[in-house]
Amino acid sequence: GDMLELGAKSDAAHQALGKAVFDLGIDFLAAFGSQAENIITSALAAGMDPETARKFNSKTDLVVWLNQLMQENKIKADDWLLIKGSRGMRMEEVLELLKKQNNI
């Protein structure tokens, strides 16, 4: 989710985030919010595979993709999932949807 309240540094910070995801070797990137395009474009420019970096207009669609990755065994039980965004983005809703849809 977007990092809110960064002011003039917002675009640069979101671009840096996309690049950092690739540089750190993170397997998948799902971006949500008004800066999602900026994050994904930066990750792709750094070299991330378009199949592993996607922007979403809804948290429900984001969760559908995560569930698909789990069904395809691309995300496994012992993998780490970081859900992050400013408090105003209410990213806990992603976790709530995942738990509800997977009976956790």
C-alpha cells in the first residue's frame, strides 16, 4: 500500500521501493494504491519479471492473486508475506480477506 504523507518525496520514495524489492530478491510484489503504478514500473525497470510484479485497484483482486499463487504452490506455507502500507491504507483488510477466504 501507499506510503502516505511523504510530500514532495513521495514519487522518489515509491520508485526506490520498487527497485529495492528487485534488488533484495523478493519473489513477488503486489502494489495497491495511487502509487502502485510508480512502484511496479520501478520494479520492472530494475529487472523484475512482469509475472511477479502487479498493481491492483482493489484489495479483493490482490487477494485473488495471492490465493492463485498459493494454489500454484508459488507461495508455500513456510514463506514470508509482508503486508505494508501507511495506516490510512488499511492494509490489514488484505490479511482479513486472506484469513476469511482460507478459513484461517
